[in-house]
Amino acid sequence: MMVSRLLLRRALTTGLAALGLLTAGAPWPASAAPPSGQPTKAAAGAAKAAAAAAEAPLSLALPVERVTLQNGLRVVLSADRSSPTVAVAVTYDAGSRDEPSGRSGVASLVTGLMARGSRNAPPGEPRRLVAERGGELSAVTGVDRTTFTTALPANELALALWLEADRMRAPDLSAAAFEAQRKEALARRDAALGAAYGKGPDRLGSLVFQGYWPHEHPALGQADDLAGAELAWVRDFHAAHYGPGRAVLTLAGDFDAGEAMELVHKYFDDIPAAPATPFKDVPFPEQTSQRTAVVRDSAVRVPSILYGWAIPPRAKADHRALELAAFLLGHGESSRLAALLVRDKAAAQSVRVATHGHRGPDLFSIDVRLVDGARVGDVEKLIEGEIRSLATAGPSQAELSRARRLLQSAFVARLGGASARARALGEHELLFGDAAHLNGELARYFAVTREDVQRAVREHLGPTRRTIVETYPPDAEELSPRPRPRPPAAAASRKNGRGAQATPGKGSTKARGAAARPAPKAARPAPKAAQPAPKRKPAKTKKK
């Protein structure tokens, strides 16, 4: 496994370096020690330099040109003449966080309608045109951005730009298209929540961001809102959020910059500017006590545990420290939780730890799927113990170095294709105001110290800030009751969170007992056979 990962990382880095997208570094220095005897001063110095080089991040050198059209559309060009394809991505500053209360899911509806077709490309036509040329289309709506990506052979750049311009200018927002998309959205929501362990993440998000509407509701929308959605909602939302002034057009792959800009002007210049509706943020309510909930899922056979914390936005320095904490805890077989729960204790079949990349308050989550017979409470004690250890002692330097290398490998792997580079550059232009910001990301991660990780975990992943959602099969009993300390009076007096089984408070009876876990069956008296038989008096003999 380690050999295959090393080969993959070498292949990815060699490939990007060959494209001129990586510059620096000797990430795999050869040993400088002499073949026998004591190492010389020169060899020792070379070994020290090699170790320092191994700790240095790879240096990205993605070419970036930036242009802004008169209608406000930002254009990012990243040419790579050795690529066999070209990718066009349009990233809109719009997502579920922009939805008004009572209209959840409208951003997803707009995305689906824009992906289906436009004035000059009837429903299904964009996908057919791209598929016939061996390309790919994708459309993704998130909390704070929506991205459309088209990848085609390099000689089809004009088609990709025409499709995206027509999508921006005049999507099909007809009543017939809306009704078809609304039904599809309801079916997609039902499928997502009906999948094994699908209800847990939805419940976790609503509790972690409880009281903060932009992130509290799911991007897929709530069932009642989708069922009652109106065409006017979609048209209003599209008009407010999808003009050229709220978009970034990114080109990555094989193209000539001059020719590409001629096509951009040809297809996008006449799209009228639209007044942008800025995102209206609201105060984020501080969480002061643990929140918990239980989900019953008929599609699962073994329990799972989800932990979640609200953490600083992606642009903050503490976010990078917490991303490294996620790698320390749950990335790779030797990460803390994977080694402890999967390898050593054999209590879990998988561990996933992640941050979710939100521009506003973000989510730090831990997802543990147990093995049959594992006790939920015992596993939770182990998880919380590792977080507590990271907060009090921090990681070792060796652990941090390993986490940096894993993060670097994942980062480089995500930029392996033209489509991925186009999306990443567009996101950085939108989120940070400059696509070239992407080139400095690895250096910023490698600047995070052990003390930074320790402090960030201590400040942001504490017990009073966490939310726990346990998922059980329908007929499973409570597997691991364990006492919890009583919460402070102020926390105990807070109202319950959304849903009958969600309770704040670190250790009230309801928080982790009756309401937070499946209710245990009523105690039964011991079987009669197990009770001591009553003593019998000796029978009296009647005298004659």
C-alpha cells in the first residue's frame, strides 16, 4: 500500500513537472550516507539538506492570466499546450446559502434547469453535443457556489464557450422544464436520504449550524419547500444571482490565449450586466453545550457515529491547521483514528475525517462506521480521547510531516486534469479574489506548526462545541450506555434543538440517554428459573 501511494505521488508530480506546472524541490532525495563506516561531514550536511528539502512544499507554477469584461465577467486563462483537452468552467457566486427561508432547494432547481438546456440548445442537446465529441459535462451546486464544467478535445473550445454563454444568457426557465426539474429534485432528495447512512449527514448539518439559516438547511432542499416550489421563485433567484458580474469563466488546457479571448469576447460581450444581489450574512449563534441526535435507518446493518463542529471559514489560518488535523486523525492507515479503531481495536470498518470547504463557517466532521457488535459508547470514548490528546499534547513533528505529505499528495492529485484545474482556479478567483492564490496554497499549509494544530484543535474541537449523531438499524438496542456529567445550569436550561431527539447539554439524561440513543427496553424481572426456590417446611406427620 505504501509503495503504491509513493509511486502514485511520484507519477503525479512527475507529470505536473513535465507540464511545467511544478517548479522546485527534491521531494525524494537519495541517501547521502557513505556505503560503510562513519558518515563524513559532507555526507551529514547533505543528509541534513536532503531532510530540509523533504520538508519543503512542492512549488506550483500554474500559468494565470486574468481579464474582466465590461459586463463584469471575470475571465481566468491557464494554458497548457501539452494537454490533449481543454476545459471551460463557469463558477457562479450562488448557492444554497443565498436561498430565502421557506424556499430551500431553489439554487439546486436553477442549476438543474441551466444544465438541461437553453434558448438555442433544447433539453438534452448540450449533453448530446458534448458526448458526440468525446467530452464531459458536470454541474454542481454547493453551499456557496455553483460550477458548470465542460471538457472537450482542444479543437472544440468554441463549442464549449458557446454552450456556457447561451446557458448564462438564456437558460430554459419554462413552466414545463421547471415541473420536470422539480420532480427530479424531489426524487434525487429521496434517493440521497434513502441511501444507507444518508440521513445522518443531513441531521448533522442541521444541528451543527442550528439557528444559522444559510448552512442549517440542506442544499438539496427540504421536502415541503420543493413540493410547494413555484416557477416565480426560480426566475427571481436566477435573475438575482446568475449574471456575468457574479461569475468567473475559467479556461484550462490546450488553447492559444489570444484566440481564446477572441472567442470569449464573441460569445460573452453582449450578455447584459445584471445588478448583483450580495449575500446577506446573519450572526452565527455560539454553541455552548454538546448536541446529540439518533437516526434510525432501515438501510443499515451496523451503527455509525458522526461528529461535527462549526469551524472558521476556509480563508482563515486556523482552517488550514484544522485541515492538517483532519489528516492527522483520519487520512491513511497510520492516522490516529484509523490505526486505533480499524487496525488495533477492530471496532470500525472505516474512518473518514474532513473539512467541507465552506466560505462562511465551515464543518469539521468525523464519520466512523462500526463493525458488527462494537459498542458505540466505547468507540466514542476512543474518538474523544484522541481529540483530547491532540488538543493537550499536539502532534509529533513526524506526524505533522506525514500529514503535510499526505495533504500535498491529495492536493496535487486534485489538479491532475484540465477540468479539475479549471474548477480550482475559478474557486480561488471567486473566494480569494485572485486565481493565482492557488499557487501559494501548499506553502501556506507547510507553514502550519505543531503548536498551530494543537491550539486550533483545543479552541475549535472542544466538547461543548461538538455535535454527535448516531445512526442505528431500526431494531437495534442501545449498545453502550455510559454516564455523562451534568451540564451547567445555563446549558441545561436551553431549549432543545430541532427535532424531538436532538438535545443540547453535554451530559443530561436526555442528551446521551433516553433521547439521544435508542430507548432501552424496560427492565424485565429475572426468569423464575433463575430465582432461588423458596424453602419448604417439612410435612407434618399426622398422629393416629
